[in-house]
Amino acid sequence: MISSYSYGLVVASVAIAIVASYAALGLAGRIRRFSSQTLERGDQVREAAAAAVTETMTRVPLESAIDAKVFDDFRGSGDGAREFVVKLIEQYLAESTMRLMEVKDAVERGDAQALRLASHSLKGNSGTVGARRMASLCGELETLARNTILDGSPALVIKLEEEFTRVRHALEMEQGHPV
């Protein structure tokens, strides 16, 4: 059973992520509308959040999760190139899953040093496979951790997890796996 305190934290995290997304997209009017809905309806926050995210996702085009050109360079290098790309992606997915868990753990513990190291490593690995947005989010987390400012890190971790889902899907398609 989820305590009301835990439920409140989850709702607050979702609300923060949505408001941050709206702000980044320049949708200030929706921030006010979402905030009003959140305060007035209490128990209906999840539905309002889901509707707001769905509306935003359908109206704002998403960029590709990976830059596939990264793999084109490898593929042109001769025999065994395809197998190399598949192995590289497998290694990235395994390593990134562990690093993402380390990032989440560091945020939960409030450990800025561990967050800086894990996000730095994940940033570099993500850049290698062309996951530019994921690398950028890791860079933001790394900067927060370097400055020991962890207030915004839970919302960034949510975005990072969402982006990792997109990246994983794109990389599995790159490997030729049906998704």
C-alpha cells in the first residue's frame, strides 16, 4: 500500500516534470492551467497529468532518440562491421542500465559525488552511440552535482529515464530487432 506521503511525492514529481516540460517548450499558459487543475482536483491529478503529457506529445514533434549516422561510419569499415555495431549497442544498453541505476541511487541518497561520476560516465557512453539528448540530460545532472545543487535532480532523472526508453527502442531497431 502506498502511503499518502509517498503518493504526494509521486504526484509532485510528475507535476514538476510536466511544468518543466511546458516551461522548456514555452507553453506558459498551460503551466497555469495545469497548476489550477492540480490544486482544484487533488485526486484527479494523475488524469490531468496524463492528458497534459499526451496533448503535448501529440503537438510537439520529437527528434530522433539517436543519431543513426554514428553507426553509418562503423558499417562502412568492412567485414564484421555489422556484428561490431550490434555488440556495441548491446554493451551500451547493459552499461547504461547500470549507470542509470547508479544515478537514481545517488539522487535518492543525495550523494553529489556519486551522481557526478555516474552521470559523467553515462554522458560519455550516450554520446558514443549518438544519444545526444540523453547525453545532454546527463550533462545537466553532472553540472548540478558538481555544484552540489541536487534540488532539480529528481525531475531530471525522470526525464533521463524517459529518454533512455526512447534510446533503447531506437537502438534495438538499429540492431534489427523487432520492437
